[in-house]
Amino acid sequence: MKRFVSGESRSQATLFPELLDDFVSEDNPVRAIEAFVEVLDLRQLGFKGVDPHATGRPAYHPAVLLKIYLYGYLNRVQSSRRLEREAQRNVELMWLTERLAPDFKTIADFRKHNGKAIRATCRDFVVLCRRLGLFSQAIVAIDGSKFKAVNNRDRNYTFAKMKRRAEEIDKSIERYLRQLDSADQGDPAVTEAQTAQLKEKIAALTEEVQQLQAIEIQRTQALDQQVSLTDPDSRSMTTRGTGVVGYNVQTAVDNRHHLIIAHEVTNVGSDRSQLSRMAKKARDASGIKDLTVVADRGYFKGEEILECHKAGITTYLPKPKTSPSQAKGKFPREAFLFIPESNEYRCPAGERLIWRFKSVEKGQTLHCYWSSACPACTMKGQCTTGKHRRIKRWEHEDVLEAVQSRLDQKPEMMRLRRQTVEHPFGTLKAWMGATHFLTKSLKNVSTEMSLHVLAYNMKRVMKILGTKRLIQAMRA
């Protein structure tokens, strides 16, 4: 006769009470969370409530609430209400908090009021990774990715959106007014109902116009000429798809173990001004002096590359493919060879473009070159429509040429970049789900991102070293 595995009766008593510790194995990740929080100096990190008040109701120790958040983010539970439920029913969390179960408001307020300390805790774990020798390789990949904010696209207004909506409203009002004129000439019984309905629609559109006028005042006062109503700090950003209202998350990822060494949340959609700051953050966090940084063409900006060069950071990144001459079927700038010994360019026709003058444009000192042979050149049609083909050279162009030379010698660095930095972003977005961020404002979103990064790094290190070894390293 076939049998099944039988469970234990729910009313079965035990001779000796079972310990909560018996349900948590020695290599359970919650023990790593416990060990990590134990060794933190919460007061020095800036957590509020470390010193209890002499009067009033006793508060939860910050360590308890930090453990709850670390457990939640390690297990894809980020909502304060869901964490409240988990604290009441989850055996691992009961063990971690010693059966304490704070309500959701207490849990949410902890994240809200301790953002700076939580971000410092994330950096503290990176210091631990550095002490364990996990950043032995000197290559870091930098990239940015757009994360959705708690702000619908319909609640974000740019100049183009405002203009488009105003035109739509004008056309709708004009159409309704024509329908009103037509209704006045029809059957009075039908006309009255139609007129009332059309007047309601016109009134609603008129009210929307007034709302848009108030929003337009806010928009024109904003530095980037856009405004978001739900999350004021979020911004409309272009992506490969239809765009997103959210934040641009920057990360610097270690090539060896794919650990996130440094990160930052910005509401600037472009990556062009982020390279030197993220590279310096990665250098300071990893402790690697001779750092090599790899990034994509979206980070290519002369001033940023020069700043990395001055800081002793070696960069690998390709130039953007934005040559206007090449787009018109003319010779691209790269077809002109610079000869440093004689301070001149050699064009595809073999003519010399000599130095003419220098100027300052947008804060950059530029040197201008052209050849007197251009008007009579047989290849002029392939080169320029003007009298001369002019080449402008930045005073620090040699730094950019060195970057291109390094990349030509090691083209595999771009493949290395993709393999390194895109993996963490995919993992984090999978953990977050469709909504991405749950909090509002740049400050709170930065805190939320730090918790995600801390959980990601902890999980990676537990995979690399094992939970027991990590606990030993924390307590050493």
C-alpha cells in the first residue's frame, strides 16, 4: 500500500521546549547580519536613538531596526508594511530581532530619519571588503542606469509636454464650441442636454488650463525647466525605450568579484559629468592608488577625462559617434593626422594645416588650424563646403588622444566593461521589481539605494567567502 510522509500533529506537545536558535542553522545569512550589526559603532555612524531618553515609552534600539531592513533587502522585502508582517511570522526575523515586532510606522520612520547613517553603513561594508582583500585588481567599471521613481509620466511636465497639452486643449475647446453652435440649431429638447454636457467639458478644460498655468510658473523657475508633482526631485530621462521619470544611479563596480565599490543617485539624466567624481569615489573606497576605470561613450567629456588624468586615474572609454562632417559624407576629424613636432595637421590630400590662432569657447582654450591649399584642392568636395576646412584642437587634446591610443591597443576593455558593470544593475532591478524605488525625494531615494547596494554586496561576499568565514572576518 502506498504511503505518504506524515507531518506532526499541531496539538502535539513536546517534553522540552524548542529553542528559537534551533531553527537557524550555523551558516544562515541572518547570523551574518547579526555579526555585522554587532561590530558597527552605531553612535559614530550617526544613528538616532542610540542613547535612550530618561522618560517616556522605551524605544526600539536602532540595531533592531537596522537588522530588519538588512534582512528585508536581502530577501526582496522592502516595504515597511511587509516587513512588519515578516517580523510577526518569519522565524529567521524573530531570531534576529529576539521576537520584537515593531509596527510599520516605526520601521518606515527609521529609514526616513537615519538616511545619512544608513549610507555610512553601506560604505562601512565596502571598507570591510577592502580589509578582506577583495579589491586586489585595479580595474573598475563605471556605468549609470535609470530607475523609476514614484512619479507617473503624466505627473511630470517639460516644455514639450506643456506645449503639446496646451495645443490639445485649444483644439478640444474649439471643437466643443462648434458643437455648441450646431446644437443651438437643433431640436430644443435634445439641444438642452447636449449643451449642458458640452459646457461641462469646456469648464473642465478651462480648469485644467488654470492648473497648467500654475504648473508652468513652477516649471520656468526650475533650473532644468521641468517639474514633477508626486516626487519633486525625480526627472524625465531618456532611455532606449520610451523614457522614464526617475533617477540616474551611478555605480563603480570591481572587475574581480562584481562588488559595488561606490554608488551615487542623481536626478541628472546625462552621464557626461559623472566620470571623475565616481572614479575618485572608487579610488578612495577601494584604496587602490593606480586605478584603471572603464566606461562607455556616454561619459566622454574632455574636462572629466582631464580631471581623472590629473588624479592619476587611467581611463578607457570610446569617443561618441557624433561627427557632423561624416554624417554629411565628408572626411571625419579623425582623418586628419596631428604632427606634434611641427604643431600641424596632415589632411587626407597630404596638405599641411598650420596653426592660425587660439580662442576660448565655453571655457576651453582651442587652437585653430587650416591650409591655404583648400580652395584649389581636388578633394575639397569630400572635405568641406566652406573656403577652408578648419580643425580646432583643445589645449589638452593629447590626453584624449592617449585615451584613444590605449583603447586601440586593448579593445577588449569594452567587453570587460559590459561583463562587469551591467550584471549588478540587472540583479538590483530584478530585486526591486517593476516599481523600483518606493520612497520620494533624492535624499530618501539615496538611502533606499544604499540599502539595496549593501544587501547586494553582502550577498556577493557570502557567496565568495561563505557565511561562516564572513562572520569570522567581521568579528576579527
